[in-house]
Amino acid sequence: MPPHYEEDDRYDYEPSPRRGRKVRRFLISLLVVLLLVGVGTYFWADSKLRKEVDLGKVIDRPAAGEGTNYLIVGSDSRKGMSAARRRSLHTGGSPEAGQRTDSMMILHVGAGGPTLISLPRDSNVTIPEFRGSESGKIRAPMGANKLNASYAYDGPQLLVRTVEYNTGLHIDHYAEIGFTGFADIVDAMGGVQMNLGKGFKDKWSGADFQPGVQSLDGAQALAFVRTRHAFVGSDLDRTKNQQKFLSTLASQVATPSTLLNPFRFYRVAGAGLDTLVVDKDMNPYLLGKMFFAMKEVSGGDGTSMNVPISGSVGGNLQWDRPKVRQLVAELKNDAPVTVTSDR
């Protein structure tokens, strides 16, 4: 005679209370560990940042608009570089030489999508009255000059003052990296994949590139963004290369293979944070926001351009003032950018 079952009692299953408690304890422990790692990583990264730029000392600042504006600067600092390192990176100079800016970009992050705008270092601008970064005293205006002369004369605070004065755009945050930090980040990544539309050579920067897809190591990447003698006319071709490389670098850093791999993440982050000079209000969250915005630019979800140029004055690039005013108005209102750069 077949065995008798009550209705559906063959499928009834009561999980062990002990097993349920073990699962809950495991999940809670995992959550706590992830939380502690995340908080620890945040404070580790924050402690690495060199918060040396006090934007609160910049005078006569324009009113803040919508969104966030970062001034991103690449300097030719050779501080701490050995003679062999300077030779390998084709930087020349000496660690004691005065610093200049090799690249300057404004990154606007807002509801209208990110916009990356290069400011050529030989732009013809007015260096206005400013507060000296060391003396704290108000200094007389220096008048018409190259944009990078402001940094060479009194560092980041005067550069921010000059950019704000000539654009009318409020700069919320500042980020600067030197030659060594730039090359070290690329090497920590294991190189950066680039697709070059054309090849070029420049004995001054050490550039020697063929067209096509290739992986650039730190020295090659530095040569790529510094090259200017290979291009005829002005600094504008170089600024386009700088935009292309930095947005590509950001897109390859901000990937799961880097962010979720602790060995790679700490190696890459550590290589850059030690040499990154930022404003006193910068933090890892804002820095991450900046990187992801640059990744969007690389992915085609943002805009990249040179500041509009109308010609030159004494060999320096003259901005197209009506276009610059329109561009700044659109950025301040967090509106889609309609201004284009014809050069």
C-alpha cells in the first residue's frame, strides 16, 4: 500500500533558525567591512591631497553661477626629479627652475552636461590688480600679458584671479599636477590606449608617434601633451591633444577594472594624489566628480573646445570677446553650449 501524505506536506520546508541567523550575520558583517573600507579609503585619499591653494584670498571674484567650475592645470614643475628622470622625460630645466603652466582648462559640470574648455597658455589677457600670495598685499595690475605669465609671477591664486577677471566665470575648484605625477599615473595604469589620427615628431618633447592605435607609457604621454613644435601656427593643436589625452585617461581610470580592483586602484590613486595640488575645499568626492565628467566628455556626452579665438596680438592669441561672453553666460546659466571655436 503506497505511503499516505497530507496535502503538499512533501514540499514544506522550514529553514533552520540557526542557518538564517548565520546568513544575517554574514551580510551585516560584509556591509560593515565594505563601509569601513569605503570610509577608510575616503580619508586616506583626502589625507594625500595637497590642499595648498586658498581661493578665499582671491579678490573681486565674479558671482557663482549654476553648476561647478574646475580650473585644471598642468605645470612644468620638476620638483624632486633627478637628472636621469628629467632626461628620460625630456623635460630639461632643473628642480629649482621657476614653474610655468603647460596646460590650462576649465571644466564645467552641470545639468547641461560637462564642457571642457582649453585656455592656450599664450592667450593675450589682462593681469589685473591682485593680492600677493606671500605678502597678502594688494599689487598693481600688470596689464596685457600671456595667460601663463600670471602663474609664473605669483602662482595659482593669481592665475585664478586672471582667469576669472578675463572670463567673468567663477572658479569653484582648482587642480594642478606636475610632470612627475602625470607620468607616474600613466605608468601606474600600465599605459593609456590612444588612437592617433596622424603621426608627428618633436625633438624638444621627445615625441615620435605613428598614426593608429597604440599604448602610451608615462614618458610618451607627457611628450604627447607637451608637443608644440611639431604643429604650425599656434598652441591650439597642442591644446586639442591635451583635451583628447586627459579625457581618454579619465575614461580608462574610471572603469570597474580600476575602481573595483583594490591593488590597481590604490596604485593608480597613490601615484597621482601625492603630487596633486588642489584648493582647500577640494575632497575625494569632488575630485571623483571631476574625473567622471571628463570621462563623459571622452564618451561624447559632453563638449570639448578651445576658448574662441579671433586672431593674434603681438604673436599672442586674442580671444573672441563676444563669443567668450556668450559662452560664459551659457555656462553660468547651466544651459547647453551653442558657442563653437573655429580654430
